[in-house]
Amino acid sequence: MDGQRPSDSIFSSIYINETLRRNKAVVCALSASYISTFAGYPLDSLKSRLQTTKTPISVPRIALLVYREEGIVGFYRGLWIPLMTISFVRAASFTIYTRTKEFFRDYQLIDHSKLLGCAEIGGIGGAMAGSLISFGSAPFELVKVRRQLEYTIAEKKGIKLIKPPSTAAAVRDIFRTGGIFGLYTGFHLHFLRDTAGTALYFLEYDGMRHLLGRLPSGEQGLTPSWLPIHASLVPFVCGSLSGVTSWALIYPLDVVKTKIQQRALAGEMYRSPAETLHRLIRGPDPQNPKPLIAGIARIYRGLGVSALRSVTTHGLLWTFFDLASGFIDSLPESPA
């Protein structure tokens, strides 16, 4: 015995490199997600508050109110839930998306060298990922909504909240009120939002990457003359644009979902999605409906901060995903 570990031990660089290659999608998604989630969470918290407030308020003002009442901690309330869960959800989502693309490529079911085929494969992979992942992510998102809207929910219940309960206490309260199914409050809307939103997101991202010069092999080629940006900026641009546009399209659905979940958590009477949407747009008084344009503007209240969040999180997500992917691809091959 010379005291040296065998070359195939878990401590050897060869073993580590091969493990990273086999799990590249998971490793890239996890590392990129931690950074992007932390950067965008304060904006996500403000978005939830803007969606549920009844009176118009600017983003700077609501941010100032949060800071005065809760301090910096208020912007990151409930952060550990998405930091852990969203990161693993994204890892699973990217894995399903990647495997779906590989399936279509290996069996040549759709021509991925053309724009429409490339976008279609991305959309199918996104729909598969969004629908499957929603079953695991729904309870965590409900708890996140509860944590972000603690003060609003307490006010609806007529409770003066001095110190918000912990995440564990919030989960116990939801479970005590509705049991295990209480954690799936509003799941049908969550499922629809995630399936449609993720399909649109990956469809747009893959379509844009194709337009900006990504080769069928997956490597980045020359960018077109109409957008002469550096190749390193392509993931950020495509990620930001696909994140913002796909989110804008499903934003009304997310507002209705959040409102229904808020009412359920506050113990208020259930309203259907159609009724909730109608009341949000036209107001609670059928004899004196609000102007349609004003109602639609209310639906999209918070879209600005949500768009900024999407630019931040999805731009950083794809930038660091590509950086991690390039690093893993550059690792030395194991000897034959």
C-alpha cells in the first residue's frame, strides 16, 4: 500500500470531471439559479405586494413603506424557500427541457436546424418541464405568497401583526386550516401558469438564440449584422427578452392566482377565476363599472417591477448557465 487513492476514487479530478459532464444541466442550473434568485427576490417581493394592493401606488413608495415597516429583511422575507426550492425546480426543469430536446434531436422528429423547428422543440420541452414541476413547486410557492403578504393577510383577518410568524409557523397554519390539500390552494391556476409560461419561455429563448447565431451543434456562431453584439451578451439578451415577454403574456393569470390564494389564506369567501378577473378589471360594483382601460391597467400593476425582475433573474440565469456549461465542456477528457 503506497497510501495513494486509486485514480477512479471520488477525490480524483477525472471522476469529478466525468460527474460534472454527466450532470451538466443540473450543475449549471443550480449554480446559475442561486445567483439569479438572490438578485431578483426583492423585486419579486414588491411585485406580490403591488398585485394585491387596492390603491394605486408607485414602486418607490411601496419599497419605502416596506423598508420603514420591516427594514431590509422585509425585501427578503421568505427568501430561503425560493432560494432552495426554485433552484432545484429549475435544475429539474432544465433537465427535462434538455432531455426532451435531445430526444427530438436523436430521433430527428423535428428539424432543429430551422427557426420554427428549433422554437417548437423548445416549447414542447418547456411545457413538459412546467407541467411536471408544478406538482412539486405549488406548495412552496403558496408558502412564499403567504410569507410575502403576511401583513396584508393579517389585516384581512382583523389581526394586528407585531412580528410575522416564521415560515414553519406559516406552513403549520396552512396545514391546520386546509390539511395537505391546503398546500395546493389555487393549484389549477398554478399548473396552467407554469405549463403555458414555461412553454412560451423556452420557445422564445431557443427561437431567439437561433436568430442570434446559435449553430445546430449548440455552439454560438457569429451574431447577425442587425444586432452586432458580443457573443458573451447573447445569453443575457435572449434570457431577458424571453423572460419579460413570456411573463407579460401570462401576467394576468398570475395576478388572479395570487388574489385567489390571498383570499383563501385570509379565510375569505371563494371567488372563481372568472369572477376574480372581472372584479379586478371592472370593479366590485356592477352598477358602476370601472373603465376597461383603467381595469386592464390595474391587472398589469406591478408589471414594470416584474419586468425588471425578469431582466435581472433570467438574464443572469442564462449568462451563468452558459458560463458554467462552457467551463464543464472545457474540462479535460478522461484518458481512453
